[in-house]
Amino acid sequence: MGDMRFDPAAVTVKTGENIRFVISNTSSVDHDFTLGDAAAQLLHRQEMARMTDIAAEHAHHRHHYNAIYVPAVIALPML
């Protein structure tokens, strides 16, 4: 994952296929990695947009069942 992108941008799987995601964040900004359908992704984007006034460390979904917090490799201070 980079600043606002994923590589690969999409993953196609078959029903019943086991998938193992190995997530690394090469950007300078902490991120969430959220799994879900289009509705779940939209809800996540809306929640993150509402949280712009909350400290970044509390804005991420560290305890959501379908999301993980992925810290930046090198966190730069917010100016």
C-alpha cells in the first residue's frame, strides 16, 4: 500500500478459495486496510472523512473486525 493506492489494485478470487494477505505500508502516512463489499468500503470512507478533526492515532480502525491498522514504514510528523 502506498499513499492512496494498493498494488495490486484489485484481487480476483474464486468462491471458497483461501486467501492470505500480507500487508505493508510503504507510504509516510498510517492507513487502514479494510475488507468488505462496496457498501463496506463506502462506509469506511465516510467514517474516515468524518474523523478528520480527530487525532490520526484514534481515527484508524484498530478494533474493527474487518479492518487492520497499518502504520507507515517511516512516519513523518504532520505539519
